[in-house]
Amino acid sequence: MGKQLFRYSEDNKAKFLESDNITFNDGSVVTPEEIWDYLTVEGPVKYPGTYEINLSQGNRDSRDETLPTSLKTHYLSLTFSARMEKAKKNGKTIAFIQGGQAVDPYTAADTIALRPFLVGQWYHGREHGNDIYKSVLRRKQSKETAFHDMSFEACQTGGYEHVQVGDLPIDVVAPYTVLRCSDVSYGVEAHRHGPNKDVKLINVDFPMRHQADKPWAIEYFARNLKKLVKTLDEARGKKTTEDDLWRAIRLHNEGRRLGTELADLWWSTDIPPTNSDDRNSLVALANLDMHGDVQASLSVLKEAKKIIAERVKNGVKGHAVTDNPKRLFILGSCVGINESRSEDAGAIVVGKDDQWSHCTSLVEEEGDPYYNLAKATLEYPYEQSIEKRAQWTIEQIRKSRADGVIFIHNWGCNTQAAVSRPIVDFIKRETGIPTYIHERDLHGLRDEQEQNRVNAFIEML
Amino acid sequence: MSIQTLEIIRKRLEERPEELRQARKNGHKVVGWTGYNVPEEIVHALGFIPVRIALGGDDRLVEVGARYASSKTCVFIREIVGAFSENKDPYIQQTDILAFDATCLQNYRAAEVIEYFFKKDVVVLAVPRNFAEDDAKTYFVHEANEFTRLLEERAGRLLDNATLGESVALYNDIRKTLKSIYTFQAARDNVISWEEVYDLIQAGDLLDKKEYLSLLQQTLAELTELQHNPVIEADCDSRIFISGSLIPRGDRKLISIINLAGGRIVGDDLWSGILPHLDLDIKEISPAGVALGYLNRTPHAALPYLDLESDRRLKKLHELLSQSRAHGVIYHTLRYCDPFTFKAKETKNVLAKSGIPLLEIHTEYAGSDYEAMKTRVEAFIEMIRIKSELVEEEAA
């Protein structure tokens, strides 16, 4: 049986061409016409896998063809690898970071900050013509090499497989460490024995335990941020000023505000204005790091907010969303459930704590920028004590009117797995909402078993 | 050969839980601590009875702990959580307050989980990842002061420097005596085994500190009488050094396998062994001074260090290997113990440059892998024996 392939319908082209341009960091602009051409001509040749209709992979990108920003996030994903190559050629500094952290200091230092997923996207996007099967196999092979050099129990390998084993020209491995994931700090350390001696390493030390209440902890983290900026400056050969940092903070605050407003709009109506995938891909823009270009993310986010407001006003229901879906809130590691298959089972994902918690922490725009940034970072709700984190999550659950909660963690993600039980216990006790803990296999070898459990939970709801 | 004081220590350990129960009846408070950088002297100087929470080897408790802290947490932490759940361990039963540190993030998570589910009063000492940097030390000093303040609140009194000085002196004497005793276990005449010294070190986690020092001094006197001048040399061809994840009381699986396979253990750098007692230099009698003394020791593997060449943990490993005249390293990693599993291959490669073979044994507390471990350990010991013989032949 041949593969089912997806193509954008010409019926939606005219409407799409009326939508906004995307503006990039370097001031360049891409028009809707150019995007359409890419998505219908170049994209299917380079990345046929992303045009396969394969629900097991959760590949549902851009099925809502009437949502222009959905096509645009697809475009940004497909062009990601080529854009990174171009940026590197133009002398841009590129840093490996952690998921779930803001990137204001990296933006200030004119550095592209890539979380683990994006580093992988860059690497794997270099090879063209792969179907889903080949793409997955390639990802597994490179990950396996990192496991061999570190630990087969690692969930997160700190980009080792691409920076050391591969040849990705990352300049600095510089994540906030201990934030949410201990594997990342071990991953950073592992680079010290890799063959790539050129990559700079720095742990931006995010301390644990009630740190937001301690002035000395905020000062310590602020000093770490200064060291980070100094390291990035060394890598790019230019000095970052406080004004640069203020500009970056204001820019990212704008992204965080827009993302919050977008999420509030989405939650304000009983009729979900998008499906789960689209919601997720739009809210994820709020950190502005998602596509390796803060301005591009911001321009799509601005447009998305307008469109969602319009949809909410007109009572438009998102593509392929069932009537009265069961609303799921997802907690835990940097992964999620298969959203499209869960929708087919009668649910919709209305929120996640990961990639959201840090977007809700605005940075004060007066005073010492490093101190303010450090304070906002140490206040991330996701990083607080069990009770505090659970209490914040309950607020999100109530705002999003979720019917059920799934705490999902990757195999090997002991930092999140360890607190999964108490957090869902607290939420269940306080809200009475059903919860369950879901362990996800990073390598997709248990898709069916995992979906069975999710579907059973949805059925129970 | 039998060291009489060791018998006394075993007996005193049997009596210790009841002693703690009586002490608590009389108004004393017991602080159960776990971690690598908990400055025990501060706990002691505030009049608490410090007891180290370190137990292992019980896969049933590991399963119980997994219900609260997930099956993806390291087996040691799961067993601790399981033990708090059941509350049958005689030492855990006697704890009034817990003092955990965040050197290992899983240890920190255990503190959170125990606090949440079992309503224990937990004081946590945060530990910086960038431990070697001045900024991190400044931060840690604040944390140590905060840790002290939280304990003072619970003690109902302030810490005074004179008492702290007495505690530091007592602990320094303990460390010094342990170090002297440790030399004997690796010596040619083998008047005391590594296993006996290891048990002796762990007895100090539980016994009254003054009494413990006195027992150590008696042990040292006995040893000195038996062997005036211990000489460490490669007397047999299977001298094994143990490194990696901790081996707490209750867990002797790997140790017994090495013994059965004919290996002689002559040294370790385990968190549960001699390592925490080495190189602890307290320069100032204050909470900050004590805490910095701890932080400046050989670092724990949970704290990342980004330059391989100047890594003090690896330097210390080399130093101890050289002192003990070990032929090979058995590197013990517990399931999901990230600090050590992440470094296994790197450590193997580093030691290979010095011609020292390393065998990683990755295990948990279940008995199901016993035979597989035994086969691997036997093969490793056979391999280093053959290697030693070849070296001897070549020398001849």
C-alpha cells in the first residue's frame, strides 16, 4: 500500500496570500506567496516525511489549511535547517540551551539559542528526501551514539550526538542547568571528552529549593547570567551592553504578553478555535525561540493572536475538533501525547505546563536587568516546590477548564518522574479532576500501548 | 585475625536504636541526614543527634518507594522513600528532623517527596553546580547560614562558635583516625580487611560521635599492635578498587561477589566509604567555614565539572589507585544513578590511558542479576590476574 501524502489545497491559496509577511531578524521578509510556493513545491521534495499522513507519528502539521499561521509555522519548521546554515555562514553565534528557559540574554548577545529539539531539527533537516521511517531511524541512530558515550539511561544528552559525534557547528553549549532536568548538566559535562574541542561550555547554574525567596540566590543567578553573556560575547567577538539586554527583555516580554493573551483568548470560549497541534504550535511561539529567529516568531505570533480573536468572536471551531471534546491538561517532561490521535478519541489538549510556565513570568523593565531576569527565572512556576507548582497548575487547569490531567514523563527523566505522583496527588485532592501518570518512550517504540492508555483515560472521562 | 573492638562496635550498633529511643524520651532530637555536602558538625554542635540515612539492598522497599517517587528514580533513593513509607527501619523511626542536600538532584527530589507524603520536617541545603567558582562559594556560604538558621529554629538555640569548634575538633579526630585505619586494610599483611573497615566507617553514621572516636582509637591501637608498620604493596594479583555509586548498609551484593570470585578489595572512592572523610580542611570555625570545607573536598560526581584535565574527582581516583596498588577498578553503577552512569565510559577511557582496566557493573537491589554479575566479575578478575602474571613474566 502506498503512502498517503498530504498536499495543500489550491482552494485556500487566495485567502492565504492575503495574510501577513514574516519578518526575520536580519530584516529580510518572506511573503505569503513565497511561503505557499515553498510549501507546495520545494517542501514536499526536500521533506516528504512531513507530508505523509501518518497518525502514529503525530504528524498533523497544517491540516488546518484555513489557519494561515499554521502554514507559517510549518514553513518555519521546514526551512529551519537551511536558515541555521545560512545564519552560521553569516557569522551568527549559535548556542545549545535547555527547554523551558527564556532566551533574553542570548537574544541580547545576538546569539541564536537552540533547545535540544531544535538542535536535532537542524541536524536532521540537512538530509533531504527522507520519509518518516527514514527520519525516525536516523534520529534513533544518532541518539544511540550519544547513549553509548554517556549512559543508556539518559533521556537528555545535551546535543552530544550532533555537536560531538556529528558536525553541527554549535559555538557554545550554555543551558540553564538543573532547571527541570539534571540530565542536561551531565550532558554539558560530557562534551568535555568529545572530539570537538572548539565548542565552549558553560553551566548557567540555576539553584534549587525556594530560591525565588532568597536575595542571594537571585544575585548568584544574576552573576551566572553575566558570565553567560560574557561567554557568548567571547564567542562572537563583540560586547553586549545593558541596553542590548533591556531591548531583549522588552522584546521577549512582548512575546510573553502576546502568548498569554493568545492562550487566554483560546481558553475564553467553549468552542476550541484550533485543534491541539495548532494551539500548541502557536502558544509555543511566546518564548520567541521556537524557530531560531525571534522576529519571525514574533511576527507570526502577532498575526496568530488577531486570527484567534476573530475565530473566537465568530465561534469558529478548530479543524478536526470533535463536538464537546474532553479537555486535557498535560504536565511533566518536555514531551506530549499524540494530540491528533487523542482528538480522534474525543479529546483536545487545552494546555501544558512545559513551554508555558516560563512564558507566564514577565521580567520587570526597570532596575538591574540581570537581577530582574534572574528573579523572573527563579520564579518559574514549574521549578517551584511540589505544592507551589501544583497550586499554579491548578490555576491553569481552572482557566483552561480541563476535564482531566495527564502527567507525562520521558523514560529516564528522573527529575520530573520523581515528582509526578505528589503533583497529581495534590491536584486530584484539590480539584477532584481525574489524573494519571504516563511514561513515554522517547524512541516511539511503544506508540500503540501508550495511545491505548491515553484513549482509555479519555473514554473514562 | 580478629580485632576485638570490631566486635564491640557490632554490639553497640545493635543497641543503638534503643539508645536513640531513650535519648528522644529525654528530650534529645535526632536529625537524619543524607547527601554529600551536609555539614554534620553543625548538626552535632546544635545538640542534635546526627544519624545518616543510608540503606540499600532491599528490592521490596525499592518497589514501595517507586509508588511515591517513580520507578525511574535511582534504587537507593527509592529504597529510602520506601523505608520512610513503611517506617520500620529503627533509625528512620527515630528521626525528628531530616537534613538533605541538593548535591544529587535525586536526593533533593527524595526530600521533597518525603516531606510531601510522610509529613516529615525537612531542611534542605542547596548546593551550586558550579561549585569550583568563587561566586558559587559565596552563594553556598549564604545557603550554609540559612541551613544553620533553620536548624537553630528547630533546636531552639543559637549555634555558638565554641561548641562548633569542639564538634569540628571531634570530627577532625574521627577523620584522622579513620584515615590511619584505612591504610591497614590495603597493607600486605591484611590484618584488617577492606570490608571490615568499610563497615567500621558506616558504623560512624549511626553511633554517638564521641564514643565512635574512642572505638576508632581502640581499633587503631589494636591494629598498630598487630602490625607496627603497614606496608602497601601488590602482594596478590587481584587487588580491586571499587568506584561509582554508593554502597550503603544493607547492600553487600557486589562486595560479596568480588570476594567469592577471589578478588581482594583494597580501596574505594565511594560516597558511602572513605572519600567523604578525606581532604576536609575546615579553615574557619563558622557555619560558612565548615560548609566550604565540605564543598572544597573531592567533588561528588553529581556536580558537573567542565574541564576533564583538571577534574579533581579523577585526580583523586588516580591518587587512591596509586596508594592502594590496585590492579583494576570495578565501577559500580546503580540503576538510574545518573551522576555515575553518565561518567562510566569516560572514567574507563581516562583510566585506560594509565593502563588500569575498569569493569562497569550496572545493577539494582534485586537478586536476579547475581549470576550475571558474578560471571562478569570472575572474568574481570581472571583477566587482571593473567595480565599481572604476564607483567611478572616480562619483568623476570
